[in-house]
Amino acid sequence: MSVLFAIIYLLGAGQGAFLSIQLFLRPENRRANRLLAVLLGIFALNLFELFLEEMGYYRLFPHMLWSFTSAPFLYGPLIFLYAGTLTGRFTRFKAIYLLNFVPFFLHFATILPFYLKTGDFKIAAYDHYLVSGFPTTFKPLFTYSLKLLHYGLYLGLTLGLIARYRREMEEQYSELERLDLGWLKLLAIVNLAMIGIFIATVTGHGLEIITMTHGITRISYLWDTALIYTVGILAVRQAPIFNEYRRIIEPVEPPTPQPGEPPDGRTPSAPTDAVQQTKVKYEKSRLDDHIADAYLAELTTHMRTAKPYLNSELGIKELATAIGLTEHVLSQVVNGRAGMNFFTFVNNFRIEEAQRLLADPSRKEENILAAAFESGFKSKSHFNTLFKKTTGLTPREFRRQKVGR
């Protein structure tokens, strides 16, 4: 059994090292990927240490024992910084980010006396662990639980970043397949679930309900191995994000029209100084309701006649340019008067178009996917999800109701 686990650890270490190098050299999302490359590198070295332990080589290299025991305090911060850098939240390095690694250094300082012990002492300690399992004294239980809680806290912060990023993307883009971070969100949620299981296990061990043996701790190591494969592969496949991502620049107040310039947010021939000022709430630059309603009517007419939504890559920048508004004003109109974000606004027109195509008797023999693509959708799954959410029916059910097929 030890040989089997040793092989799994070795394969995981090799895969982690390979993906770490690949991510480090990948030009897309470079800064974010290098953070993730460091994390995968740590995982890979940890698994290689476990391989040596399973093969009994710790007797030849005793000082490697527990050499990565502080590493869990790096996992959460690195994932959090990866997500923040990938989504443009952390655009450049700041010294304050190093505070995220204070728990790691504090923990390392507390176990430094153990590292200075002799090799024979470390071998004896590890042999005792193999026989007796995880200790039940307060300090190791508290430390192990603290690692889990620390990791869980950062996963929660990462989920917050992803949720905020998703909201901001929905304000700018009508198609999010390339920019989506659903894979990272799912991994964070699954990791939180695993952390909950490990905390329950530690609690049961402390109450002497169960015993955390070396066999039980292997489960967490196998999880690390699976995580390396999953995270590394999905990160390598991740499309460039930050190059595509821009926050909408919001003026401090509506630009004052000059003679010969369009009023109320229309794009002038030369930008005013007010347009260059940034980052205030909509409440500080809100359009008058009657003006916003007029813009919404104009926008709706443009959507129904020109059908810009048929372009699957349509973004707020392109639509604002087409109707002569600034992105900021267009965003106010869609959010404030239509009562939805840009993503929903555009895709509602696509759903209407798809409904028209699916209800056409002359097209009842055509593949449903053809109607999706002709309506401006780029993904089958995205189309099916939004169609069911909007109409309460699947595309197939809708067409069956309309044309009997």
C-alpha cells in the first residue's frame, strides 16, 4: 500500500512541477499565473517529500521531515492574490500584500526549534507518529485547526473577489464564457467543503471519538494531488482576463455641454476635464429621469432595429459608441431605468430573437443550436441556461409548444 501511495505522490509531484513551470512561462495572465506557479511548486515539493516518507527514505534524509508543515499558511494567501491579480483587483505589487504571509512566518518561527533537532530525534518522532497517530494534545490540534480556518478564510475572501468580478463583468460584457471564473469558484467551494470535513475529523479526534492515523491523513494528501491536476490544467486553459477587463470610468458630475456639443453625456468631439475624473457613485452623477427615459427609448429602438446583440462579442463600449453615449451614461440608463445589468439587458434581446426563430414553422426542422448561434449566443450551455431562466421552458419545450416539434 505504501508503494501505491508513493507512486501517486510522485506522479502528483511531477505533474505539479510541470504545470508550475508551464504557468510561470505562460505569457497570458503572467503576474497571476506566476503566483499560482509558486503555489503549485510548493504542492509539488510537499508531495515529493511525502513520496520519500512513504518509501522510507526519511531515515536517510531525516531533516526533510515536517519541512512543509508551515506551507498551509501560504495556500490561502496565494490563491487570494492569484484571484485578485487575475481579475485586475490587484494591478501592481504593494508592500502591504506581504501582511498576508505574516501567519506563515509566525508559525515557522514557532517550529524552528524542532528543525534544529538532531536527525535521530526527528526519526524517533516520526516513527512514534506512524504508530500512535496524530497527537491529542491541545497545541497540535489548535495549530492544525488554525491552518484549516486560515485557509477557509482566504477561500471565502477569494469567493468574494470572484462574485464582485462577475458583477463588474456583467456591467460591461454580454458574453462571459472566455472571462468566466466559474472553475475557480467551484474549486473554492469544494475546498471549503473539504475543510469542513477535516475540521470535523480533528474535532472528533480531540474528543477521542475517532483516531487520526497516518491512513486518514493520506486522504488530505490525495486531495492535494487531485487539486494539483485540476487547478493547474484549468489555469493553463484560462483565457486572458485582465487585458480584456476595464472598469467603467465614471465622471464626478455630468460634463457641462459646450457650444456645439451634444448635451447630457453624449460623447463630444473632445473629452472634457470632468470626463477624466474617476470613480464616484452613480448617485453623484445621476441623469434626470426624463432624459434617462428618452435614452432608454432610443437604446431600445436601436436594439430592435439594428440588432447589435447578434454580435456575440458585443460590449458596453461598442454599444455606447454606436448610439453616441458615454459608457458611464449608458450604464446608468441600463441599470437605473431598465433595472438590470448590461449582460441581462443584451441577452434578453437574444432570447427574444431565439424565441422568434424557434416559433417559426418554416424552421422547425432546423437544429435548435442554429437558432442559438443566429441569436448572438456563443455557447450552447449558456443559451440553454438563460433560455430556461427567462421563459421557464427549455428551448426544445418552447419549440414543441409553438410548432409541435
